[in-house]
Amino acid sequence: MTQQLTEKSDVYSFGVLLLEMITGRRPIERGKYIVKEVRMAMDKTKDLYSLRQILEPAIADASLKGLEKFVDLAMNCVEDSGVDRPPMGDVVKEIENIMQVAGINPNVDSATSSSSYEVASKGSTLHPYSDESFASSGTFLVSKV
């Protein structure tokens, strides 16, 4: 790792997020790094890549179309070398493709759109992405690491 923030480092972070969703685990849990754990457990010749033991319990028993493609995408995002990671635009296209294969229309408006948010917030006119939403208190969190 170069410790420089780039589009490719963002793709890596997004891949880690995908692995968190797949496994229901934190990036580092009990001294084990999620990327390494998934790589060691994966066997692409077996059903669900032999990952059933480390899948998020809510999805482990479900019949999920496209899960292997989702895992492939996550693993491509966390390639060690940035040049081997896909651009974020390709990641988005692959997620849309996976959704279509699974029978989910990626072009349908979500129930949590900004207009739904405004109605649900009981008349509040504060948009979730307004400048006020990103206002800083001027304080910093102290790390206990």
C-alpha cells in the first residue's frame, strides 16, 4: 500500500465494504483481516465458493442468485495492486448486471429516495445531503487504539 488516496484506493475500500456485507464481519476482527480470511476460505470449484461458513448468517441459508459474482467483484476490488483493480465505473456496471441477473431492476427508484425521506421526516425540510447535514461540530473523535 502506498498510503495515497486515489480512485483505486477508494475501490479497495469499497471492496472491503462489500466483504463486510457478505460476511457480516468487521474489516479486522479478533486480529484477522477480512480480505485474507475470505481469500483463504475461497474455493471457486465448490458451491458458493465454499464460503458458507463465513457468510453473513442472514444470507448464508438464502438462495441468492449472483452471490458468487458479487464475491468475485469484491475480490477484484481488493486486489493487492491498484492497477489490477477495476475502475469504480466498472464496479457500478457490474453491480447493476448482478442485480439484473438476480431479477432486481437497478433503475427502479428506491423507497428511500430523497422525496420519501422528506415525507418520512414529518415535514422537516432538511434534505439528508444539505450543507447542514455535513456541518462540523469542531470537535474530533479520540481514538482508543
